[in-house]
Amino acid sequence: MYTLELASLGDICESKFVCSKSLKIPRDLTEASLSGAGLSILAALFMMFLFGMELNNYLSVSTSTSVIVDKSTDGDFLRIDFNLSFPALSCEFASVDVSDVLGTNRLNITKTIRKFSIDPDLRPTGAEFHSGPISDFIKHGDEVEEESVEGSVVLSANNFDKLSHQFPILVVNFYAPWCYWSNRLKPSWEKAAKIIRERYDPEMDGRILLGKVDCTVEGDLCRRNHIQGYPSIRIFRKGSDVRDNHGHHDHESYYGDRDTDSLVKTMEELVAPIPVESHKPSLEGKVENTTESAKRPAPKTGGCRIEGYVRVKKVPGNLIISAHSGSHSFDAAQMNMSHVISHFSFGKMISPRVISDVKRLVPYLGGSYDRLNGRTFINHREIGANVTIEHYLQVVKTEVYTRRSYKLIEEYEYTAHSSLVQSLHIPVTKFHFELSPMQVLITENQRSFSHFITNVCAIIGGVFTVAGILDSILHNTLRLMKKVELGKNF
């Protein structure tokens, strides 16, 4: 048994010698070489490159886009912002109307709308134009037209300027014979003019004169005073004309009741502050003007810029810009609805900070798809064509969700198709909008940090492994080549 134990110890010693011999690394593998150094440098550069790519991929924004059914609830409203310029539509009658398929019909919206008179070059000519509400229930007289009653003076382009500078107050009725409202006004106007003439004789008193202009005859005179609705009663005051503005006048328009008593009362209130001897307005002795709300500044120019917003239901509908009044008539042949669209968008206005975040996620969002912005629509057809300009808008809702803030924005994009249509009625500008039942959902994808660390470790291990394999192949190839050279020498 002792012999066997000695044998076993010998075997163990022999195995230890073999193990230590097998674990010994060959000298040529531990020696530095130029090829190994180059391979190590390449491996380190490649590792840094892959790490940079992975880091950039982790920090970059990744989004997913899906199309779902619109989640808007019943009763939600959509805001429409716009800035429109009409070179040939007066602010006096410019009206913003809204209608939809559910029966909503709102006329002459003023609360969220601002108007500015502009010249043909779209330049504003003054402060904001406050037209005020035009009543659809103006009182008219019951007088029957009498051929013998002619109290007002017929005005024309030849005598208009002379009389407007001669009398302190010149009140003019711009009318059209075919107009229903002009014909209703005529008996009361002539009777009131006769009463005023008797009380304030133009030759003896000379403070006020009532006149009338037939716009079918004196077309140029009416256009010079920017008359677009009939009848238009204008109040000219001596000394208020602006000579350096092509003879235009700063004057007022009368929108009050049109019966004889109301007209006479208004004229007397205009005359009361003016002394008989001087024919000039007096700063003292003014009487209380009970019809002040019926007189408002008349437009200085024939164009209008309309800006603001309206809120509409999220159903198919129309935004209409037109000349509107319940007590005036309009000559459709003279209406021109040419316009320039400076801005037209759906949804809430987005702040610049939010827009920058949106651009980071989705470069094409943030207002760049407002198709009508900056476009011009001009009616080049001849006068009398009765042309309505229509815009058909298809609106699509887009929502963007981010990992930092749950909901970033709610934006509406639209496509637009425009056309000029022959109309049998008063020409208008119509924006017909229709919302898509589907919406686009853009979501920012969350990237896992553990996945990033795993990829980095995989890069390091993979590069080391590949570098080791290449170094082994290169080393064995060089050693084989050396053996071949030694064999040739022997």
C-alpha cells in the first residue's frame, strides 16, 4: 500500500508540472510588435466611434406616428385666427359671419374682430375703425311720397365741393333709385329737408343744408366718398376736409331712425352749437346729443383689413366675409371681394418656446403648413361679374405627446382649394371648412438606459474579441512565414 501511495504522489507532481507548463504564455506573444500596436490603436478608435454612434442614438429623438379616430368630445369648439385685407370692401359694412350644418348662424361678429381702413396698397389710414352695431330695426316714416315735396338740394360733382365748404353742416343722402330702402327713406328725407330749410333758411341762416346724390348718375362722386350701401347718410362739417389726402373728407355716417321726426331732431342738434353770426362751431353752449350713438365716423378709404378670431363647432361649416346690413341695399355689380390673406390658421396660437420643442420632434409642424398664408386672390373679371371667391379647406388634427410633458401641442393642418364662382347674389368671400374624422397622433419614444449600457458593454467586448482574433491570425501568419523561410535556408 505504501508503494501505491508513492506512485500517486508522483502522478500528482507530474500533473502539476504539466499544468504549469501549459499555463506558461509563449514569449513571442508577450513581446511588443508594431503590428500589434497598430491593431490596438485601430481597435480603440473603432470602439470610440461605435460608442459615439450609440450615444447619439440614445440622445436622439425617436417618434412614432399613428392615425386614430378623432377623440374630440361633443361640444368642443375650434378657434379660427385670420388676418384678411380687402382693398375694395369698406369697413362700414364689412361683416364676419359663421354658419354650420347644425344650424348655427351668427351674423356680424364684432366682439373678437378688429377692423382697420386701408388704402388700395393695403396701408392702414388711421386707427382702428369702430363701426358699432348696425341695427336691423331702423324706424321709417309712414309718409306717402308727394311729388311736390322737394326739400333737399340735388348735388353733383360740379357743386358738391363748393357747397361742402360753404355750409358749416352739409348732410347728404347718397341713394340709388332702384334701392328699396332709399325709396322708403325718400318721403321722410324730403319732408325733413323742407322743415329744416324753413327753420334755417340757407340764405338768411346758412348753417345747414340737406342734399342728395343719385349714385346711378354720379358714380365717381359716390366712389370718391366710398359709398357701398344705399342709402348712406353722411354729415360733412366745414373745415374738416383733408386737402392733402386727394380731397377726402373726415365726416360721420348717420345710422339712426329714418322717420321725419328723428331726422329733424338730429339736424337741429347738429345746428345748435353753431352761432348764426359766425357759421363756425362754438365750444360753448353745446346741447346734449341724444342721438350720438346713431352717428359714427365714416370710412376714410374704401378698403378694410379684418383681423381677429372666431370660435366654431367641430362640424362642417362656413366663415363668410361680406357686406351686410339690414337697412341698406348693395349693388352686386359694384362689389369686388378681392383679398389678401396674411394669416389663416386653426387651433390655439402656439408660443415660440413650444414651437421650438415641436420643431425638435417633428420638423414640419409649427405653422409651416398653413397653405393660405401670404396668398393673394384678385378678381380680374370685369365689373358686374358678381364673383364670389370660395376656399375649401380640409382640416386634420395632430396631437404631439412627449416623455417630459404628457401633451405638448394640439395643432390643425389643412389643405386648401380656391375658386372664383359666378354668383346670383351679393358676392362674398367664403371659407368652407370640414374636419377629418381621423387625427394624427405623434408620440416620442422612450429609450431605455439599461439597453444603452448593454449595447456599450457589447461594443467593448465585441471589439476586444475581434481584435484578439485578428491579432492571433496575424501572429500565426507571421510565424508560419518565418518557419518557411528557415526551411528554405536549411
